[in-house]
Amino acid sequence: MQEQGWNIQFDDSFHMQIEEADEWYGELEEKEDKEWFEISLGIELNGQTINLLPSLVELLAVEKDPAQMRSRILSREHIILPISEDENKPRWIKLPSERIMGIFDTLVELYDSHALNDAGNLEFSKHQGMQLGELLNDPQLKWKGAEQLKVLSKKIQDFKGIEAVNPPDNLQTQLRDYQQQGLNWLQFTREYQFNGILADDMGLGKTVQALAHLLYEKQHYANHLNDNDEENHNKLPTLVIAPTSLMGNWKREAQRFTPDLTLLLLHGPHRKVHFSEISQYDIVLTTYALMLRDKEFHEQQQYHFVILDESQNIKNARSKTSQVIFKLKAKHRLCMTGTPMENHLGELWSLFHFLMPGFLGTQDRFNRLFRSPIEKQGNHDRQQQLHKRIKPFMLRRTKEMVATELPEKTEMIHTVPLSGKQRDLYETVRLAMDEKVREEISKKGLARSQIMILDALLKLRQTCCDPRLLSLSKAKDVHVSAKLDMLMEMVPEMIEEGRKIIIFSQFVKMLGFIEEELNKHHIDYAKLTGQTRNRDDVIMSFQEGNARVFLISLKAGGVGLNLTAADTVIHYDPWWNPAVERQATDRAYRIGQDKPVFVYKLLTEETVEEKILQMQNNKQKLADALYQDEKSDKTAPPMSKGPQFSQEELMDLLNPLES
């Protein structure tokens, strides 16, 4: 009415005073440790600053349902907030509703009734500060003490436009475009002192991206820093923690792709003798299982990077292993997993608590502000707010996203060491068969001892697959299978990625053991063996039905099937005749297949399986002869007429496991 020219008179008894803000301000005060800071946010009125955070928290506390509160505020152009506690002379401030909701959407912590400290300010870790991006870059908001954070925030928000780095020298592979982008992203997060999750699908090369990153680090710091520079991270090793099943893969890929990086494997009963040597290596490789045992050693170390492969292993933040890993001292941290969240949002919080403590707040506050509203109430706004916070710090590419860059068929070898009772059983069987084979050769000669040799190798291979395959009394007490454990680490992750999987084994009994594990994990499957009668129904249940896994015996399904629904083939016990193996793989990799196919061979390290694979390239005919199934192929020539091999080569196959 005043704006329309009315003359308004106020009675002396009327004390309500409604003001409009002159300017908005924000202030950041850094704590002494430079890891935490306080934020106040409010208005300037007649030269006086008024922190609005307490009033905003009170406003939110009135309405228990955030969605209703949001609707109520946005239904009007302005809201009125009290800015004076003097009952005799109340003062109110009129604020634009959209600006208030912008603050609420950014500072989700205000929804917590215990959000503010005694001074009425909001405390943030430096990592949480990145979520202030929109407020920091608001041209109508005058900030004090936030210049450095504004610059960093702007760069993080624009991270898609980061500069490309050149691949490091002597990297023994050509990075695909998305892998090069992964290297760029890893360098970007490292440069600005932030950490993240490389969450690509299994098989897209997370390990090679991480190795390229570490090689780049080594070369960059070696070329640009002086020996007396305190920041010469090149003198600090990188600690890689991975499941036991991935020790061999890391070692093999480091040797293959980055031979300039030195690697120390801290594993096995004699690992402690190498503790004093870690500063001499670029990469120190160990397992989650050993972190608790070696806790005191690792707590004393300073690392350049700590990398968690299959980082879902710390999804339970309260586990003793997770607690040890959270306390590791490192300049930079990286998680690698295709499944950053398997069951609930608490697992995601655990990963970020390792990466950037405080970034998602305390676990209790995270549960109140994000987990409960999203999981129990289906709050879409809160889900979008969480997504926005973590997006710059998680790089995820699915195989569908990069399908055009993938070869039609990608072949990978996954190895796992034998341990404990299974390792002891392997040695027991090896010693017994070694003695029998030597005795047989001394009596009949090498050429006439083929049946005994086949029997020895068969028993060793069965021990590698699962001791329950052996019909030996010594195997009855061994109820562990390293390879089956590795398979059941892989399959659920692949299912989570939406894959359809064929698993081949020449042992029908082994397929039964795998079937039991799939049932435990509630994974739908189909099964095809020589005893299957309704073949067409079984095939259709995989091709067009709900079955996500197809268990197939080589004899029953190695040829004659068209399974283009599958995009993943796993050879549980690879058939050492590559032609037969290729025929099995081609059940999925054939005309009509419109997806890249991933092929995995599962091997046990240092055993007869790995040794014959090493011989395969040079001794193709030997491998064919050794694994020819004379029972099923009556037309095959007798093995004695096949290629001959020396006694030295035979004894190498029967050598003991390395200590």
C-alpha cells in the first residue's frame, strides 16, 4: 500500500517490524588444522550482519515432512523469519522463497536439528566444502574467506572439461579413449587433493588405468621435484589392498603394462622379512585379510597412495578391517569397484569415509539426512542431492557406454593362489603322483606311461578346481576351494552389472558345486549336462527367460548351441586344447551377437594349470595330447603316437608349489 502512495501510520503499541535485506553474505572461518571450517550465512541490514542459519534450522524443525515443507515455502513468493529475540520489539525479515530453498538444497545438513555449533554456525570438513559450489558462485552473495574454496569448487564442478594428460612413457599398452579419460580424471582428483571411486564395470581395465596413473605419478615427480622437496611423493610407496584372488592379477598386469614400476608382494607366512624393504618399491601389494594381522606395521607407514581394489570389502564401516584401513596415512586414496553399493547407502558412506572423512558427514547424520529419507521414504529430492554431491568423485562407465571402443571379444586370465588345507592337499597328491609316475616310467618308459601321467594330472587339476572332486580319503576333510571362492566374488558383481553369463566346466560334479553356491546367492540359473532331457526348455530359460547364469558341461554344450543372450563366458577349468575352448566360447561369440563378449579363464597360481597354460603357446600339440579324452573320442589316435615330450618337461609339471 505504501508503494501505491498510501500514507500509513503505526500506533506506538505496534512493534512488529518487517525488514528487507540490503545484501546477502557468507563467511568461512578456517580452523587451525585447516581440515575443518565454520560457515555462517545471512544478510546485512543497516550495516549489521545477521546470521540466518539458526532461524533456518528452526523453520525446518517446524515441519517434519521435508516434501510438505518444500511445497509450503514455494507456494508463496516470500517467507517471513524472525531476526530478533526481543519480545517487546520483534523484528522480522522478508526473504525470497526460491533463495531459501536454494540454501536448503545445498546445505542439507540444516535439516538436522543438531546441525549448528554453539556459535550458530555450521561446521564443515574441507571435503564437504565442495558441496557449497552453487552458493560460492552465486553473484548476489558476498563471501568472506572463501576465495580458495571458490576456485577449487568451480574447477570441481567443471571437472568434465579437465585437461588431458599424456600417457606415461613406456606404458606397454595403448589406452582406449575411456581409459585415457580415466587417467585424466585420476590426475585431476589427485592434483586438487581430492579422492574418488573408479567404478567401471568389471573387464573395462580399472587396474591398467590405476597402473598408468601410478607410472605417470612416478615420472612426473621424478622430473619436476628436487630431492630435498618435502612433497617428493616419489619416495613413498603406494599400498594396494586387494582380495587374495587378485594378487596374481595385479602382479601380472604390473609386469606386463608397467615394467618400470617395482612391485613387492606382502603375502604369505614369510612376508614380514620384507617389511623393512617397502621404501625400495613403487607398489606394495597386500590383502584385506592381512591388514588386521599387520595392523601395527601399516599404522607406522606413510604412503603416497592407498588403493583399495574391490573396495566393497570395507562396506561394513564397523568391521575391524575397515577400522584399520580408515586409519592408514596416505597423501591420496582411491577406491576401485564395479559395485560401490551392493545393499544399502551405508556401504557408500563407508567408502567415502575412507576417501574423504567428513565429506558425507558422520554416519548418524548421513543416515538421518540421506539413507532413511531415500531408502525408507523414497525421497527423490534427497536422492538427487546425494547424487550431486558424489558425482564429481565417482567415475563409472558401463560396458554399454563404451561398447563401441571395446573389441568384439576381450579375453582375461584370473588367477588365485592355493592356501591352507587345499594347498597342503595339492602337495600331498603331487608327491604321491610324482612317486608313482617316476616308478611307472622306470618300469615301462616314458612313451608307455601316458595313462599314469593323465591320471596324475587329472587328480592335480581336480584338486585345483575343488577337493570334493577327488575320490581320495585325504580330500574328505578339505572343504575349501580358492577357485570357487573367486568365482563367487566375480559372479554377483557381474549380475549387478546386468550381465548374462555362461560357465563351462568339464566336470559335471563341479557344476553341481557351483549350482549350490548360486542357490545360496539367490541367482537364477539354467544347467545343461549330458543328462539334461529338456534341452530346448533349458536353453530358452537362459536366452529369453530369467536365468542369468548358464552352467554347461563341455561335452554337452561345447558345440551346437547359439547363446547370443550371453555377454560373458567363464571357463572354470580351461580346456587346454585351445580349439575346443574356442568352440565353447563361440556359443556366445557368434553371428547374431550384438554385444562385446568378455571371456575369463580361471587358474590356480603355480599349479599344473598355470604351468600348462604357459607351455600352451610353444607346446600346442603337447597340450592337445595331454588333455585328449580318449573315452569320448574313439577315433582319436592313441597318445603314444602323439608328440613326445621330455622327462624334464613332465617333471616340471609335477614340481612342488613355491614356498
